[in-house]
Amino acid sequence: MTDRERIEALLSRRKPDRVPIWPFAPQGFAVIYNNLSLAEAYTNPEACYQALRKTCRDFGWVFFPTVGYAAMGAWEFGGEVRMPSGEYDQAPMVTRCPVAKDEDIYNLKWPGPDSGFYPTARKLGELARQERLDNEPFNAALGAGGGFSLACNIVGLDRFLKWLIKKPDLAHYLIRELSDWSLAGLDKQSEKLGTDGVLCLSGGATSSNYLISPQQFAEFVLPSLKEGQEKLRALGYKTTYTHICGEHNANLPYWSQIDFGDPGIIGVGHEIKLETAARYFPDDIILGNLEPAIVQTGTPDEVYEATRKVVEEGKELPGGFIFSPGCDLPPRSPVENVRAMTKAVNDFGRYA
Amino acid sequence: MATEERKQELIKGLYDSVVNMDEDTARELSQAVLDEGIDAYEAVTQGLTVAMDRVGELYANFEYFVPQLLLCADALYAGLQVLRPHVRLGERGAARQIVIGTVEGDIHDIGKNLVKIMFEAAGWIVHDLGRDVQLQRFVEEQKRTQSEVVALSALMTTSMMAMPRVIEMIKAENPAVAIMVGGAPLSRDIARSYGADGYADNAGEAVREAVRMLDELKNK
């Protein structure tokens, strides 16, 4: 089977020949593997696209050409970011949030097509739509991440988290505004892209229980995530890949109330056990969840062994399983570790 | 001069104001402490510090989360701002000192700030270098302040790679410094492999870990 066939089999609730490998956010690793600078993952769409394409082919991974970063929104709404340039940088970092004063949220400058990162993402998207390879189940992305993460990024995390308690009306107002803007964007994007080859994306790092309580998740995060998914289903999109980033165990009862498709693809970090994820999402495909740090800091033997454990636990999950690190594939992972990870999936991920 | 009963009432009020995230009350009661001639040091240590210990417990037990912690810290700082200038020098002995910062390449500082709050609440002098801190700055600041502890924070797998290097740089200058690390991608094993003396999984554990490291280094 090709990787595209493997993913299509899982989406049709059939078993593939082996567990597919679909690393989450591999763009940083891909550019470095191709002797480019890390910044080029975010500034040079042509180079990033080719690097992703070659890397996925070399390692035998699912190719899903898209690029983004966790702090998206700040730049697009008029703030400033710094592209990764130093030895220890990983992704664009927000250096100034667009909302300086509380009242700024009533006068948001809505992003246009050329705001912030959009031109780069659009260019990469155009390149992706020009071909569809046999390891490429989808060649376009449609984001529906809800208003909460966006609000954190444009207000600033510390400040917005305080609003949840001290100024909940302000927080609700902003989330509502951003959700409406985001939902309107889905209509436009859907008209342009259609449904064929389009994968919807969702997720949330800032809504993890590292930061907020499950009650706060239910009040401030869940409603707009739900709305986004309902809209996508109404527009005819059958599946969403959602990245449940970090420690979300106490939020899972709420996540599981959302319809991520038939089936959805649920990516979890190493903080959530695969069997726990499968208990909450028994009909969905679970994706995950090797601890990313081990790919960077472990020896090849350690990476191989840790991957084996993940694959052996995941491969028999009832809704299907895709292997990935639990979050971004660390950009500076040693190549021999990435090879060991890949080899372990291939060695232990076969179905009889 | 306030009665013992009034003193305890104010200290309890300060404690409650921090635990209940009430910045205005913390400020008002701190002023009352001064106005009524109550010892500022006692108000800080028995009211504010004990309250932040309780907040740390609530956080560790998943009853409080970061929004609550940040607001408790606002109340703490409101009280400290009033009381600290009136804590008589020498009263509490030589305060322990810590240099803290998020390492180069990383601007995520919420975890670092929470750890800083806990150290300040515990009476340490905190030299906060901020975020995206050039590695040499940690070496220089430790040397300048002669701090016994350096705490390094990182959220990203790339920025945590700066940690072994900066630990080596600090230890080369002063092997007696206790260095602790923390941040989402780290673990105790990784901390050990980087040459760190300590690791804290969350802000509530950080002060205890620092004290443990110092005891351990002293007994070496």
C-alpha cells in the first residue's frame, strides 16, 4: 500500500498493511535535514515545500504539505513576531501583541489576505495544490482552531488568562468576535478549495491543563471549537485532524463532545495515554504519541525502544492508529534517531 | 499599638486576600499593618508567604490553575510592595539569592514567572533576567550577585539544548552554584544528563527543590 492508501483505508475504517507514519509539524526538521536554515520553514515556502516533500519521501512518511506555528494570530492582527534565527530558536516568536489596552479589542484590525504569515502559507498551499503524490492523502488544509488560542495570542497569554477570572465578559466577547471571524473565513476558504483533498485542522496548546482548568476549558474553549466543527461538517468536510497538545487529560470529557468527523483523526501528546485517548474517541483514528524530547535527546536504541512501545500499544486500537511524535518533531533531532524511530514503526507496525 | 488579636486578624486577612486573589484587600491590609505599628516582617512571613505556600498546594492538587496563580501573585505583589520597604534589614538573616531566566531562543516565560513568584514569596532575592536570555548573561549575573542558585527555564525542544551549555559555562566559573532546570519538554532524567543539580516539575516544587540542592551540595 502507499501512504495515501493507508490513510484512505483508515478513513474507510479498514486496516492498512502497516501503521502509517505521519509526524506532526515536521517542517523544522525537514529544512534542517535539507541543509536549509530553520527560518526558511517560515519564510521560504518554495524551499520549505521541497524540503518537506523530499524528507517525507526519504523516510517513507505521509506527506501533508502545510506549515504554521502555535503563536499564529499575533502578527496577522498587527503585532510583531521574530523569525527563528538563533541556534536555539524553534519557531516564530511573538515580540509584541496587537492588543495593548483592554479597549483595543473593540477596535480590532481584521487581517487581510496579505497580513502576517498568510502570504507564505498561501504560497505553500498553491504549490501543494499543484500535485498530489502517492504519499499525500491531503494536499490542502483548512484551519478551525476556535477563538480561544487566537485570543491568547493576540492579547498575550498571561493577560488573557487573568481575564478568565477577572474580566470574563471581555474574554467571552473577544472569543465570540474571533470565532465569528474564523467561521466566516471557513465559508470563503471552502468555496475556494472545495472538499477533495482538503484536511481540516483543529487543536489547542493554550487550552491545556498545564494552564487552565477543565471548567475553564468547558466555558471558554469548548463552545467555539464545537461551532467550528459543526460548520465544517455542514460544509461537507468528513474529517478533521485535531492536535490535542500537551496535558489535556482532565479536558478529555469535553473534547469527546465534539464531532471531529466520521472518523476524526485525534492527535495526542505523550501526556495522554493512547488507551485513554481511545476510550474517549473509540470510533476515531488515534495519532501519536512518542515523547518528542526523546527523539532529540535519546540514543538511537532508546528512540527505537520507545517507538516500539508506542506502536505496539497503538496498532490495535479499535478506531485505527497513525504513528507520530506527540508534538512537533524536534527540528534538531539527530538524523540517526529519526531513522531509528522510522525503523521501529516499520519493524513493529505491520498487520498480519 | 495593635493588640495581638488585631495583629492575627490582619495576618489572617492578608493570607485570605492572597488565596482569594484579592489584590485591593492585600494592599489595604498591608497599609493597615504599617499604620497600626505591626511588624512588616511578621506580616510578610506569616501572612503573604504562608498564603503562597497554600496557593502552591492548591496548584499542585489541580484545584488552582495558572489564571488563579497569576491573580494570587498580583495580590502577593500588592502586599509586598507596601510591606517590603519596611522589613528591617538583617531581621531575617542573609536572604538566599537566585538568578532566573528563560534561556536564549525561548520567549515563553509564564513558567519562569510562576517559579519566580514562589521564590519571592519564600523570601529569596530573585534576579530575574527575563526571557530569551543570552547564555553568558547567566554566568555574569551569577558572578555579580554571588547567587547560590541559578534556575533555567525552556519550553521548546530546541531552546532546551542551550541548557547543557549554559550549565557547563556557569560551573566552569563557579562549581559550587546549584543549577536547576524546568519546562515542559524536560524531565528529571534529561536534567541529570544535562548536568543540572535539580529539576522541578512545577512551580510549587521549585523552592523545595532549591533548598534540597543546597543541602545536598553543602553535605558533599
